Amino acid sequence: MANILYIDDEISALKAISAILKKNGYNTYTATTAEEGLDILKNVSVDCLLLDYRLPGMNGIDLLRWMRLGEISIPTVMLTAYGTIEKAVEAMKLGAHHYLIKPVDTELLLNVLKEAIAKAKGIKKIDKLESPFPEIIGKSKVMKEVFYVMGMVAESNANVLITGDSGTGKELVARAIHRKSLRKTKPFVIVDCTTIPDNLLESELFGHEKGSFTGATDRKTGLIELANEGTVFLDEIGELPPSLQKKLLRFLQEKEIQRIGGTLRTKVDVRVISATNRDLEGAIKEGNFREDLYWRLNVVRINLPPLKERKEDIPLLVNYFLNKFSKENNKTIPQLEPEVMESFMNYDWPGNIRELANVIERAVVLSPSGLISVKYLPKKIQEKTGWLIPDQKSLNLLEIEKSIILKALNSTGWNQTKAAEIMGISRKQLRTKMKNHGLLPQIEEE
């Protein structure tokens, strides 16, 4: 289901055309100024922009120019009552897909929109194929910056430090860099510094000789040596015990390892990528992490933003996970009710991409039909975003009705006309129900 943003300061046209779009299956977002439209674009992945020329403040042409300067590529259909050849030419030069004059023929409008959206999907497919890191999903400005640094560092031998909150995809980035490196045909070895007990970590990293300690019945090759000519990924490097930090530093300086209990030093050629969700600079000040080791690891740093700072990527991620988990669970790819995506965009995702994946998988598994509604989301998301579904077993019908009215009012900023439209009743009916539930301000009742 495609998303259309319609910007027009003429309220009657806005209502009439948005009603036509919704009737024809489009998710429609509306704004009366270019500035309001830009706010929507920050939070919603829009497939097509329907744009009026004459707007208060920034006009339609100005918005097109701003989008072009910001490299925002959205198929745009200009729609205005003030049509001239000059305006049409200018709009086309700035990237507009089409230019229509009001009052516009409904069939023509729908055909033009369909064509513009089809063109957009074709462009997205090409972009995905040409992406240097197709396994990483994102088109936001912050992720483009990440991709740029990844592309610059991938074919080098420089050590990389990946930082970011848990669940942001640090291991995925490390793997993507390895796959684009000159070492891509060699091993990619993961060392999780949080899952290996401290007393075994040195042996896991550097190996040991037979009889070097109790239980060492055979010689063991360490993970760093196993990664020779390839890449070793030190996950959660901030948890590395101080006793091992010095030995790792020596390896990074000399490119040699010495097994526990051994006397020989072995040359090892590996590229080191490390990751952490800790503040290593703070750990250095507290005396918990060596500064010299930090600078050896942090030749190039890539900081992954939390999901709440790249919300325009959420629709792309949702689509990816819907496809992934539907396939894994042998289910038809479901559609999302508009309120579900609205909830996703309004939620802060403290668990980042990992939490989003979990929520999507849960909804795919629990949804018995081809439609995912808010009730299949975790209660904490419903509560945080104002779409909490009441437990109908513990509520009577009047309480359920009151809950639905409050939900509609809260979602529209208590705009009674819009709330009535959502509920499919007249404004008069809504006010009667609000009065019955004690939801009308006392001054209005009097």
C-alpha cells in the first residue's frame, strides 16, 4: 500500500482529493503548508508527493528546489489552479513527474499517481542493486554517512572501531566491511568478549600448548591465529579484562602471538574490527581501559545511530522483516493497518533494530489473517504511542466505546471533526457520545 503526501492550503480540495486517494487504497498524509509537509517527510517514507503550487510561505516550486538541494528523491505531481507553461517547465526541470491543472479529472489523477509510484519502485530496485552494502538497510542521511565511511575503509587494512547502542547492527557492519575487503575470501572470526569466561579468554584468543595448565590435554590454536589473512571481529571489546588488554596491544603492535605455555612467537596477518556499546573514553578516565590500546583499535571509527535517530528507515526495515519472517514461518506477507506504522514511527525503540525485528516476527506469527493490527503489538508500544487496545474481557461495551473515542480524539489532538471521520460517524453523533461519557468540557455542556 503506497504512501502519498498531499500538500494543499485549499481545505475543500484537500478533503475531496484525499478522500478519493483513500478510497482507492492509498495511505494518505495531508498538510496545508510546505513546512508541515517537511515535518511529515522526516517521519514517513513517502512514495509520491502531490503538491499544490500556491502555498503560504514556501510555495510548491520552492519546496521542489529545496528537495533537489537536499537530494530528496520523491516522485512529485504538481497540482494547481494556476497553470502556466512556464510553471510547468520549471517544475519539470526541478524533477516533477507530472503537472496537472485543477479541477483535475479523477481518472487522470489516479493514472498519473500510479505511473509515478511505479517509477519510484523501479528507481528503488536499481538503488538496492547498486548499493555497495545491500545487506544493510537504510536511506537516511546518517546511514549514508555510515555507508560512505564503510566504503572508504573497506579495502584498506586499517583497524576499525564500531560504536553504538545494543541492537544497532554492529556485527552486520563488521561482516559487510569484511565482504568488501581484499580479505573477503579468508576467514571472518568472531570473538564475543562477554560470553567467554575471563579465565578462558586468553586461551581462546591466543591458544595454548599441551600441558600449559590443568585441562590443557592438547595444543589449541587461538581464534586470532585461525583468522590469519582474514578478519577478527572483537565484539564488546570494552569488556576485555585489563589483564588481556596489554597482550592484545602487544599483538597489534608486533603482529605476533604467543600461545600460553609456549616460547615461540608466530606471525599472524589479520585485520581487527572491534565493537562496543560502552563509552571507552569514559572507561579510560576511570582506569578500566588502556588508552594506548584504544588508539590502536580506533584507527577509523564508525558510530551507528540508534533507530530513534533514523526513523525514516523504519518503513524499509519493517518491509524487510515482514518479508523475512513471513517466509520463515510459511505465511503470506501481511499488510499493516495505518495505525501500526504510526505506532512504529512514534515509538523510540530502546532496543533498536533488534527490538523492531522481534516485534515484527511476533506480529507475523500471532496474526491469523493477512492484516496486522495494533492489537498484535506489545502493550508497551501501544501505551507509549496512544493506541492501547483495552482488554475486552474485563470491560463492558460502554467502557470499550469510551476507550475508542479517547483513542480517536488523542490521535487527532482532540479535533472532533477528524475524530468523527476516523470513527465513521458524524460530528454530532460524536459529541453526543462524548457527553454521555463525560468527555465534553463542562463549559461546553453549560
